[in-house]
Amino acid sequence: MSAGVLIVGAGQAAAQLAISLRQSGHDGVIRMIGDEPYAPYQRPPLSKAYLKEKASIETLLLRRDSYWTDHKVQLELGAPVAAVDLARKQVGLRDGRSVGYGTLVFATGTRARDLPLPGIALPGVFSLRKIDDVRRLRPALDDARRIVIVGGGYIGLEVAAVMRQEGREAVVVEAEDRVMKRVAGEVVSGFFDTLHRSRGADIRLRCRLASIDGDGRATGITLASGERIAADVVLVATGARANDDLAVAAGLQCEDGVVVDDLARSAPDVYAIGDCARFFSHRYGRKIRLECVQNAIDQAKTAADAIMGQAKPYDPVPWFWSDQYEIKLQITGLLDGFDACETIGDPAGGKFSVEYRKAGKLIAVDAINDGRAHMMGRRRIAAELPEIGAA
């Protein structure tokens, strides 16, 4: 097999890398290897519109199949990678084949975080990261009256919203003292807590899970307090971890994600992009790993530029979003370590924003049904926080 760019993974970042390389004039071999049997697709709708509307898989695809053929991007789907040999510049597949490369790119994404609890492997217990997860979960939900959701983050609350809109009981069990604690401030957490409760969701805070119950199939959960909660379906939505096992085994530096430089490079001729990559944010002064579409797209473009010899350092102002009921939450920046915050507008009116500052500088903005506040926040954070090379 002739050397070229070999992409391990076939998600949003992988797709953007291939697209950007062709747009930049790369005329060599581009090969994309994915462990799922699907061409690159969008993941954010899995817990929102796709779960609710029961749409066809085609609605998720980032490009039609003909795009990849027309642009000579070789897709190897349903082909898990077993090992990477950096010295020989070869990737071994589980079916025994070996594929050579000139440039290797990890775009392996994330997987549901392990929850080592009794009953976690019972039928009726689900996670939600891939199309096949939805295809297994959706029929179970159709037959369910009550769903217990373990985790009050984006995915857990988005699914809870879908369940309540369908008239099903939704119980959200969260170990922290407020929902979305990892990603949002207290005002925003309080807003969404009130929203979900007003729509009939049962939110349980400061509750730790002891076990998932059932004999042959999940029938509920038991909390550390001893309380039991019955359920027809249990969804575990307790976050994700980077798929960096191949990189670790290959000897690359990893810290819950493949560590890369400002050009998305992990080693000579080796890159990592998207959810699986950890990089140093000069704006925020620490290493970060971002799970969002913006990062997948922009970091892929950075890697493509570097591969093409047109290096442009990557130092983003990250942004995220979540749709719950009729409410759109847009977050820009990272609020960790803020020492002051200000609420602008009236949360009771369903349209407001919260600005977070550290040492007088704007570091993050949460915007609820306020697209202008979100866009202006991105611009202001970019102006107030130093970029790469800035004093």
C-alpha cells in the first residue's frame, strides 16, 4: 500500500481533515479507517433531534457517499485498528492486515466513561455515544414508561428533555450538588434545574449510585443511601474518556488524550485531532481537551495546514451548545477559576447571559436564547485573552 495520510477514526475531525487536505491541493493518498460501519456523521444530534425524530441515518451524514469517492478519499469502515507501529510507519488492523502511511493522524474520539458498578452490564443499561447506541436505545425507550438517567450533564439533560416531551417519566440522578456543574455556573445550573422540574422531570442531586438492579434485565437502581428507584431503562451519561489506547501502546505521550503541540502534532509525522487530543491553551494557561464540533473542525484544519507546510498555530476560544426543550444554551470560553460573574438580563424571562471574569478579563459567557450575547462574547474573549506569542 502506497504511503500517504492515514486517518485513524472516521468522525467529524477525520472528515474535516480529509476535506481540508483536498481543498488545499493535497493530491496524495488519503485513507480513513473507522471502527463503525458508517461514513463520517454528526454526533451532537444523537441525544437531541435524532433521538427524538427517529430520522434515518442519512440525515446525520456529513457528506454524501459520492463526495468521498469523487475526492478520492478511501474509506475503510467497520475496521477496528489493533496496533500502531511508529518505527515501521504501519497500522495493523484486527483482521490481520497492515497499512502503511507517510503521515498518521489519530482522530479516535471518545467513549463512555467506565462506571464499575454491580449490574452495569445488564440488558436495559445503555450509554449514548454512537449511532448504534441510539439504534439499541430507541426501541427500549419506545417500550418504557420510566427512564433513570445517571448524570446531569449535557447528554443526560438533553435525553431527559426528549423523554418528558414524549410523556415518559425521567429521573435524573446526579452526584454533584447541581446539574451541569462541570460546564456551567450556578445561575445557569439553577435555570436548567428549574426548567426540568417545571416540565415534570425528577432531579435528584447529591445522589451516588451503588448498583444497577435486576435479574436478567435492569429494573432500576439503588443509591448509596439505600433508596431504590424503579426504571424500565437506565441510561448512563457520566461523561467520556479519550480513545487514546492505541497512542499509549505506541509510546506517545497521553494524558486522557494524545498530547499535541500548537500544530496538533504528537510526534514527527504523527498528529491527533478532535476529542482525543489534549493541547496547551495559551489563552487559558493549561492543557485542555475539548469535546465539541468547533474544536474537531478547527483543529483538523490546523493539522491539514501543518501537513501541507503552511503551519498556523491553534489557540481557540472554544464554544459549545445544548438544546433542551425550546431552550438553546450557548457557551463560549472556559469558566474554570473565575473570580467574578455578572448576570445580564432576566433568567425568569428565558433570555439572559452570564459573564465570567478572572483578574478583570472576560474568560467565558453562558448565553440562554441569546445568540448575540454568545457571538459578542466570543469576540470579546478573543480580544481580552492573549493568543500564542502575545505578551
